[in-house]
Amino acid sequence: MASFGLGGDKEYFVENLTLLISSGMDILVSLDSIKGEVGSRKMKKIIDEIKESLESGSPLWQALEETGIFSSRIISLIRIGEQSGRLVENLKVVSIQQQKEREFRSKIRSAAMYPVLILIVTTVVGIGIAWFILPRLAQVFSQLKIELPLITRLLINAGDFLSRRGATVMPLVIIFLTAFFYFIFFFRKTKFIGQFAAFHFPIIKTIMQQVELARMGYVFGTLLEAGLPITESLESLAETTEMRAYKKFYIYLLGNIEEGNSLQKSFKNYKKSNKLIPLPIQQIIAAGEQSGRLPESLKKIGETFESKIDISTKTLAVMLEPILLVIVWLGVLAVAVAVILPIYSLVGGFKTQ
């Protein structure tokens, strides 16, 4: 992969090239300035290759395309900008879109960080209790000459098992859970499973939908506004989205538009379109398409849902906190009951004697 190892240098390149060119600086001088600031040798080499192509007479879009590190969407925007005399404006579009993509990813991470952190702490505490405390409690209760409650017997069996096998079992459990979550939520070929599960969890589904609608509205709208054809804009949406359900939807729309259908008709023909895009939003898009103001309508949708994301992430944190606290409380209660019941039986036996 050509862009591997560049980190944030690629985004830094586009942002600063936009700023320098818009300030009136010559493009070759701008490239020299950026080269002095980037950190990776690979990016410096790529900038040299871009300069060589420009000096030999190639247009900027072709010089960038030859590097292989930029998406077809970026290349198309720069090509259209050069041909229409709107290079600076289209570079600004690319730069702003990169910023928006970072913001959307950041919003998803911040929404997931709190519950994930609580779950990790809960898991660590649970493993600590099971590994270090249960075996000691099991030794104490096994010496009592009384009939133990079921929950205490289960506690003793778990403690005995962990005292004998804990050093082997617990690392395996941790490895298994880590691998499970990685393949379900992060591995490129299987993370659609985690997306499917999350898309059926009420609050998480709302946030995922809002993030995708905000991204769709802003990216789709700015691409059309910059002069990119609707088919190329939909193709870019399908390429950049990480949600499989929306990717399939955008590809379907692309096929229908190429056949000569409108967006409104394409929405009606797709069975799950109402689940992915609410009906009022479809109507706004259809009205914008009919009035010739589709880019403006899409950007307005993006702005609306971007503001909703912040509210939904705060709501998620407020709702998850008591749920996670109840889960922790139930675990502590189970251990407490398992410990207290045999002590209570033992004290009752002393009173009887």
C-alpha cells in the first residue's frame, strides 16, 4: 500500500498545500516549504517526485495520481479544479473533508471510550477477585462443618479451579477476549459483524446513523458543489464509508443513477432505505434534487446531524453509567451473598447449641 507509513503526513501535505497556494505562493515553492516540515523520508521522496512531474509539464492532479497515495476522489477534485480554474477552492474542499473525517472518527471513539473503559476496569477487577480472593475464601469455607448454599459451593468450585489452573486459564481468557473484540470490531474483513450488532442496539444505532448521515451530507454535498459528477461522488462515498450497510446502499444508488433513475426513485426501490436514511431526510434530498439545490440540501443535512451527534454521545454516557454500575453491583452482591450466607448459618448453629 503506497500510503503505508506516512501517518498524518499525507493530510498535513494537503492542508498546507491549500494554505500556501491560496496565499498566492508558487506551487513549486510551496512544495519546497512543505518538504522542509514533513517528518518521514518517504513523504519527502514523494514530494520530490511531484516536483519532477510538475517541472516536466504534468498538471498537478496527474503528478499526485502518479504517487499512488491519494484517493480517486481527491484526484478528481483537483483535476476538476485545475480545469475550471477553481484549484484553490477544490483544495480547500479536500482539506475540510479530511478535517471532517477526523472529527467524525473522533466522535465515534469518544462515544465508545467511556463504556469500553468501564468494561475494562470491571473485567480487571472481576479477574482480580476471581484469581486472588476466591481461592482463599474457598479454603476457609471448605473447612466449615456446615451445609453450604448453592452460590457458596459455586464460589468454592470456581476458587478451587482458579487456584489450580488460574495461571494458565486467565491469560488464555484475556487473549481470547482481546482477539474476539479485535476480529468483531476492528479487523477489516469481519468488523461488519460488530457493526451489525451495534446497529441493533438502540442508542449506538442512533449515533452510528447520525455520524454516517452527517458524513454523507457533508461529503456528498461538497463533492457535488465542487463540480464532481453525481456518479463519482456516490462512488467516493461507497469507497470511504466503513459501514458495510451504507456501502451496499451507496453502490445500489450508483447503479440506479447510472441507469437514469433519480435519487428519489432509487430510495423507493431499496427495501432497507428507510432504516438507513429516515424518510424526512429522503424527502429533503428529493426536494433538493428537483429544485436543483441538491448540494445545499445535503450540506444542511450534514450540519444538522453533526450537531445531533454531540447530544447523542452525551445521552449514551448518561444511560450507560447506571447500567454498568448495576452490573458491577450485581457482581459484588453475588460475592457478598456467597460469603455472608455460610457465616450466617454458622452463627445460627452456635446459637442453637
